[in-house]
Amino acid sequence: MDLLMWVGKNIHQAVLTEMLDETAIRNDLMALQSGLEEGELDEETYLAREADIVKRLREIRALKAELEGTENDG
């Protein structure tokens, strides 16, 4: 049973690490900005996609803050 708990804990940690990584979102934002600058996107499309990306980033940061609060509580 200890092995199963260890495996579950490691899988949980790996999933959290992946979910909370802002790198992919920042890369998406940079690619979006590049698309606008190169004329591949119009401003309306850019703004809509940017809003989605910023929303994802805020959600990750809120989740991080929540998890940090949980860790500090006990």
C-alpha cells in the first residue's frame, strides 16, 4: 500500500507542476504578439485571444496562491 501511495503522490505532484507552469502560457502570448506584429492577426482577433491567455494566467496564479495558503495552514 505504501508503494501505491508513493506513486499517487508523485503523479499528483507531476500534474500540479505541469498545470502551474506559466512558461507555455507566456510562450502563447509571445507567439500571439508576434502574429499581430507580422500581420497574421487583426487586432480584434488578437485582443480576444489575449484575453483568453491572460485569463488562463490569472487562473494559474490564483491556484498557486490558494495552494500556497493551504500549505502554510498546515
